[in-house]
Amino acid sequence: MLQLLIIVTALVSLSFLFLGINIFFFGRKFPETEVGTNRNMIRLGIRCPQCEERSRYRKQRPVKVNLKNLRPDWTLLKG
């Protein structure tokens, strides 16, 4: 049982080491996985949902409310 644990731990350690060779030894950056900042995704026209929502909101711009003319309806508070 102990031998199996040692073998599995060694295999997992080696796999992490091999996956990170470029990052650990050659000093390259970790690949960008965020949709909004990945150059390839931006080039394909894929954007993050949050950015999409913001741009749609900016296009729709609600009517500006004049706060000086805004009056509360006190009749709703009476019970």
C-alpha cells in the first residue's frame, strides 16, 4: 500500500514538473486563460459576458432623471 502511494505521488509530481517546464525553467509566462484579456479570443470576437453586458448597457443609456424635480410618494407609506 505504501509503495503504491509513493509511485502515485512520484507520477503526479513528474506530471506537474513536465507541464510546467516552460514556466519554471525558461521563464515564460503562464498562458492567459481569461476570455477578456486573451489576444486570440479577442481576435476571434469572443468577449467576456461582463464586458458584453457593459457595452450593451452603454448603448441603451437610460433617460437621465432630474433629481431636483423628483418627489417621493408619501401616500404609499400610510398603512
